[in-house]
Amino acid sequence: MAQCERLSWRIQSPLGIRRDKYRVNPGLYAVGTPNEYSDVLGTANYKLSFDIVRKNLNGLNVWLLVLDTKGVNVWCSAGKGTFGTKELVNRIRLTSLDKIVRHKRVILPQLSAVGVAAHGVKESSGYTVLYGPVRAADIPMFIHDGYKASKEMRRVYFGWYDRIRLIPNDLVQDLRYLGLLLVFFWILQESMQMAFLSDKRIRMRYFFRNYLAGYISGIVLTPLLLPYLFFRSFHLKDFSWEQFYLQ
């Protein structure tokens, strides 16, 4: 049963299906056999984030403090404020962390910095916040080097592979709007009668071709060609490519 559940998760997760259901309970988790001197690392309660962090901590003896981010990953929840100062201080209190470890130090993902004010955590709980590397794979080296991150550890990479992985999720998530928009614009188009196209079949092919081309170019082609499109703003990049594609 557990294997079937994991397989189902691996299939559904990239597609964004039931993603709000994949969360773990907030709290304090033991990785390996930690003691009162072991490091404490914070993460989100989005299951994928939790699993990735735990996998990369294999071989270490640490505590994993899971915040209640409503099942949202670290970067997005930090932007929304759920991975924030208040939640971190509250989770430290609820888990009685001061009775479990003797030090006053918690390591957070670098991408959570936008939501967590280190000085606020210090004032409210007495704990010092250390910001770890961007990627979980670098955590062991970060700890080994005395909590020092190299420039490479601080850099956010978003290459072809990362962009491709987001495409299935966006395609599925936006399907909920695709049908409604198709109906809306078809009615609008028919009301205008498209005088320059008298044949209804031609109008239909013209409509679906253009609409679906815009849908595919915005979700698939734009991410793939992102570095090569004009303009710096994302919405202008998307607009410029769609206009080119629909000529």
C-alpha cells in the first residue's frame, strides 16, 4: 500500500494533481540519532520539500523543524508569509525546542530569508537564524565547513531541466481555465461573426489554432526559450513570443 501511494505521488506531483493534499504534519522530526547538541534545520511541510531535505540529510544526525506552510514549498510560502518569523517562533515554542537542544541555533533555507526576519526571531525566542544553501544537496557540506556557504551555494540556478520540470504542472493546472476561456472567446467571436471568414469551419479552425498556439507558447515555449526572449519582465517576454508565434 505504501509503495502504491509513493508511486501515485511520483506521478501526480509533477502534474500538480492534489498538490494541496501532499503535506506532512508540522513539528520536530529526528533524522538519524540526534542529541541535544545536534543541528536544527527548518523546512516547509510540503511533502516534496520535506522528502528532498530528508533524503539529502542521509548520514547526518540532525533535527528537522517543520513549519506549517499550508502545504506550500519554502520559496512560495516565504513570499506569502506562511514561512515567516511568527510561524518559526511559534513552532519553536510548540515543540519545546529549548528543552530538546542545548544550543540556540536554527538553520533555515536561504530562500526563506524573504519571509523570516532573523533579528525578530532572536528577540522573540533567543534563537539565532543561520541561512543555509539554496539547494538541499549542499546542506552536508555547509555544516561540514562550519556553517559557511560558498558563492555557488548561494546562487539560484534555473536551467533547462528546472524549467522543463515545471511544464507538466502548469499545463495541467491551467486546464481548469482553458475550457471556460474557449467557450467565452468562441461566443465573443461568433457574436462578431468574423466577417472576413464566412465559412464556419474555417472560423473554428482559425480560432482553435490561435488560441491553443497561445496556450502552448505561453506554458511550454516561453519557459524553454526564456533566456533568449526580448525584454526583462516575464509578462513582456511571454507577450512578445506569443505575438511572434501567432503571425
